[in-house]
Amino acid sequence: MIIAALASAPGKAGISVIRLSGNNTVNIVKEYLSIEEKLQDVEYNKLYLTEFINEGESIDQITVAFFKEGNSYTGEESAEIFCHGSPIIVRKILEAFYLEKGIREAEPGEFTQKRFMNGKMDLVQAEAVIDLINSESDAAFISSREQLEGGLSEELKKINAMLIELMSILELELDFAEEDLDFTPNEEIIRKIDLAVEVINKFVVGYKKGRIYRDGIKVALVGEVNVGKSSLMNAFLKSDRVIVTDIAGTTRDIIEEKIEVNGYLLRIFDTAGIRETQDIIENEGISRSRKLIEEADIILHILDSTNPSEEEFLGNIIKVYNKCDLEDVIIDENSVKISCKTGVGVEELKHQIVKKVIDEKLSYQPYYISNIRHFNILKETVSQLEQAKLSIQEGQNNEVVIVDMRQALDTLGEITGETTSMDIINNIFGNFCIGK
């Protein structure tokens, strides 16, 4: 079965790309080209300039490239058509394939799923494709590219090899249990399990930074009413994104905007001012603000320099004294003086946010996992290895320990797709965009 879909973004563009994949793709595409007679012997990986003709009508002048089975994105025989980026042209070309040739429209992520199923990439790399497409900062781009190129996969293979070595030791001892041989002491096996757990935990701990690389730093602007939270949001964005008035409680809901600082994405949330109020709508906004405070990577506690409050917040906090153009204040190392009116201190504050959360230059490590699925699987693997260690300490025979080790090995394999169920695989690729 051949599948086809628009592989570039929908809508008007200079160029649109249509991808087809499946057995006999080349012969079917050739039927619609004005140079069909010249393509008896197709050269793969070469661009041909031609016209796409359907029922005698020239739809568009296009370029087309053909890819041999085993040497294409999907691993199957494929073709890519580059046409002018008019939605009408794209529709006419795809309808020719769908209606006349019985070619099926590709499901979301189906091209990449075929690439995975054909052994051209593992599941970690496949998930990195969608992360790369969605990347909004240098940090997100670097992390997804590293995973797409196999950086994380290589690290996981090392862990997998460690577990296989342990399994081999246990199974060898089981096979020769009745022989008068010297076996590996239990203390040495436990040491090897502890080493594997230590390596895996490095990834578990790295999840927080990995998530920040991919999703950005969650910054909550909090404080009392009329201290300048919305003004600071506007100063960060250098535009009047949020309404600012002298009326207390103007902001009643959470407003999110994004900026990039030092290669990192900052997801900035302007919140409702914290105060006692009888207003039902404002109270709901304040409730949402308190929830956001708990989830934020960093809290900017905005204070009015002319009348700073005594309220304190728990968490990773920078105290931001606004209106320093009106009143100078003495601050400590965890505080910053700014003026949203004049712009003083705003740029410094941006860099302080990154420094306080990351405290390093943009330097990605393969163990900075960013996917919650990977995080949960690794934690489960650690739990199963700890169970294997406990079985040894309790004096269980190798058959029991091997079962524990096999579970850990199978769980780890769910990350790369070696032991992942088709339901999970289909769900992962179902989150991709059509054409990818």
C-alpha cells in the first residue's frame, strides 16, 4: 500500500513538498510526468524538472526526486514532489493519487513510523523528530538534534550491555550450579547492580534540566496587586501585550508569553495579584496563581520599591524591586532592582533567571532526558534492579534473580522500542503532524 501526504507545512508558501512511500511508487508517479518517456531508467536521488499532468491538464511545473528501497526516509521506495506552494495545486496533485490510483492519505507520523518499523531509527530518535519540529529555542534544538543523531540511544545501549552482562553471569552460574566451580560472589553481583543503578539514576536526575532544554524555564510573576507584574511582562516582551491600569486586580487570569534568553526558552506567566477579595472571578485567578507558583521553575516576587510588602513565597525565588526610579532600596544577592518605566535592570533580570535555574552555559549532555515517558521507564528499571538486589540479599536462587533482571531489561527496552507494545508506539506517532 502506497501512502501520500503533504510533507511541508499546510497553507500558502513558495514551495510545498508532497511525499509518497510504498512499493511501485516510482511507476505511479511517472505516469503523471511530462517526461515519462525519458524516465525508463530512473536515476535515484536526482531532481527532475518536469510538469505534473493529469487528464491532459498541466497542474504545475514541478521537480521530483525518487528514492530506492532501503535508501529513503521511510526505508521504502519513495518519491518527493516539489511544487509551488498553492493549496489548490497541492490538492489537485494529491487528489490525482487518492482518487485515481487508490493511494491512501498518510496518517499523522506514519512516514516516521515506517522509518522506525523498517529499522532506520529507534523510538528515541523517532520521538526526537517531533521535538525537533516543535523546538522553540537553541536549547530545544540542541537536545532534540542530539537525540535524533543517536546520542541518548548510545548511552542506553551501554546500560543495556551492563544488564546483559549481569544476566549472563547469573544464567551461567545456573547452568553449572552442580559443578564444583568458583562462581562470582554475591557481593560482586550486587556491586554491578549498584553501578547500573548509579548510571541510570544519572539520567533520572538529569530529567529536570532536560525538560527545561525542551520545554523552557517556567517563570511565574507574582506579588500583590499594582506592583508592576503586567508592566514587567510588557518590558520583557518589549510590547504592550498585557493591559496595565491603576485599577487593582486588572489581571484576573494567567497570561503566558515566551522569549528566548541565552539560548533558553523562558515561559513567562503573568498572574493575578495576591490579595483578599470577595470578587469570585478574581478569587479564581488568585487560586490559579497559587497553583502556578507550586509548578514554576522560578518565581519572580515583584515588590513595589516605594512600599515593599512583607509577604514571602516558598521556592526558587528572585525578589524584584520595581519602581527603583522612584525609590532606591538596598538589596541582597537574591534580589534585583528594576524600573519597568525606564527599563533599568530588565535585561539583567533576564540573565539572572537563566543563571539561577541553570547555572551553566548552554552545554547539552546525553543524560539530560526530556521525555516524561523515558523518565518513568528509567525509574521503573531502577525499582526492578533494586528488587533483584534484594532477592540476592535474601538468599533467593538465581532463577528468581534472573526474573527480576529480565523485567528490568525488558522495561529499559521500552524506551528504544525493542519491547514496546504497538498501542504505545501508535500513540506516540499519533501525536506527530500529518506528512511526518
